[in-house]
Amino acid sequence: MAVFAGTAAVVVADYVATLSGQLSAATVTARMELGEAAAPVPTPSGVQAALDGAVTTSLPVAELSPVTVALLRTGDAAQTLSYLAVLGLLALLVRRFVQGRMFDHGTYRLTYHLGWVALTIALVPMFPRIIGTNMAIRDLGLTHVPGVEGSWLGAEFWLVYAGAMVLSAVAIAIRVGNRMARDQEGLV
């Protein structure tokens, strides 16, 4: 349990450090596709590299509407709360395993719900971030620049999705094990 509490403390500390850094610099971050608005990046060897795909940009708060800033910060807070919810449910699941209650109905339900809650890490913060990023594009006057758009799915979505599918498979295995344990209960 101490490992989960320590991990939760790291998640909260990272969020607080990031938020305090953004507040002191008067910036907010948004993930967007820059398209033709991406400036070339010079490398030490003299080659001009180009930004391609989704990038996380720091935007000055003074240039954005308060609603835009609130939506982008809400996305960050929602992601942190989702991480904490998943860590809490994982701690409960490990506790049940350690207590030897691996194949009871409560463990199956906990694992099933954990798979769905794991998806919230990617899906719940996505909505305020997309709306906030689109509003930031509007506030910065980038609506007429070809290729500039909000980034829908980050790289973490596919990792979270795969983790949720693994948890779903574990829930099925626990459910089958629950039936087998119940069927063999009176045989011994």
C-alpha cells in the first residue's frame, strides 16, 4: 500500500509543480497540430528540422480568454484525478489479492470497473482540452492558417486503451475462476 501512496504523492507533486510553474510564468499548455505554422528548428549540425504531428505548446495566458485557460487547466486537473482514481482502485485490487480473495465476486467487479475507470485517464481530460485548444487557436488568430488544429488523441491514449483491455481480460479470468472456485467449494 505504501507504494501506491507514494506513487499518488508523486502524481500530486508533479501536478502541483507543473501548475505552479505555469502560474508563475503566466502560461498554459495545449496540444495541437501546427501544420504550416510550425517554424523550422535548427539543429547543431546546421540541418533545419521540422515539427510534425502533435506538439505541446506553452501559450501566454494574457493572449487567451479566461474560459480557454480554465478549460485547459480543467483537462490537466481531470487527468490527475483520473490517475489518482486508478491508483486507488489498483491498491484495493492488490489488497484483495494479498488477502486471498482473488476469485470472489467483489474482485471481479472491482477489476471490471477498474478497466472502465482506466479509460477515463484518456477520455475525460480530452473533452475540455479539445474545446480549450480550439478556443486557443481562435484566440491566437490561427484559424486561417492551414493545418493548425487541436490534437484529438495523445500518445498516452493507446497505452491506456491497451491497459484497459488487459484489465478487461483479467476481469474475465477472475470471473471464470470465481465460477470454478464456487463449483469446487463442496468437493474438498
